[in-house]
Amino acid sequence: MGSYPKTVQLKNGTNVVIRPMTADDLERSHRFFLALPADDRYMLRVDVTDREAVLLRMDPSPAYDHYRLVALAGEVIVADATLYQPRQGWKRHTAEVRAIVAHEFRDRGLGALLFHELFQEATRRKVERLYGMIMSQQEAARRIADALGFRVELVLPDQRRTLDGELHDVAVMTVSLKDLWRRLEDKMLAMDGHGRERH
């Protein structure tokens, strides 16, 4: 595990603190999800407007190791990111990554910082492949996944039913952790000392 809490500066100069989620974060987490735009909550797997659903989401699973991080501005959670890894079995070398960022903190590099933390933890756990499950409407998430080197392995028709009862296709995207780190290193080499791409 990395050294936490960790203070990081976003592209606009704002400082946020990244640390593992704790049981004391229940109310903060619930408020974070309630503050999300309705279109974002619509895409989530559970009804996070229900406090009990948020509590269940925080509970450890007997089948998966959950490595969950939050980013805070002051005492307010502004992002949530998780690495899900099977505890045993034939998928033990894989892990799912998920992240969601408060609307007003998007396009500031926070999502990338959180994913980087998850990738480091995945490396520590000897994960070999990462995957994500993205609905067709989640265009921003798809762009981020594409940029990181994730590729669509299959599309599952009508796999997810959203909170309004509609069915949607889900794309399963994967990347090897080795290829992901190589891609990130190449991106760093292509940047100047201020995080801008060299021309």
C-alpha cells in the first residue's frame, strides 16, 4: 500500500487528499453520491441515493478484495476509486477498476491520479490484467480507457439494467498491466516538465 494520506495538486492548482476509504466515510460517501448529476447516478450499479445501498457497497466481500480510495477537498469526498480482485480461483490474476469523480472536479487530472494509485496497488498485488465494464453511453469513460490502452474484448447485449429499468449493452475492456505501464512511461517521456506534450 502506498503512503497515505497523500496530498496531490490538480491541474488548476487545487489540492486534494487521497487516502483509503474507512467506515467513518459512510455519511461523506452518501453525500458524494447524492451530489452527483442524475445522469451519472443513472449509470451506477446500485441506487446510491439509498444510504443502506452505500453501506452495503462499503462492506467487504467474501469473494473479492476491495481496495477503495477516496479523494477529499477539505472534508468533502470528491472522487471514489476501487480495485476489485478475486480472493481465489482462476481469475485471481485479474482485477476490475472503477472510478467516479464529482462533476466540478473533472478535467483536472484527478481521475488519472486515482487510476495511477490503483495501478500501483495492482502491481503490488501481482495483478496481470485489468478490466473495466463500460456502457455505450459512458463516452468519457471510454475515451479514458482507450487512452490507457484498454481494448474491447467483447460486448454483452442487454447486460445492465439501469435504475429506470432500461437495458443497455456493456463493453468489457481489458489491458495487461505490463502494457499499461509501458504506455504510461511513453506518455511521460513525451511530456515536458510541466505536464504538456512536447511538439
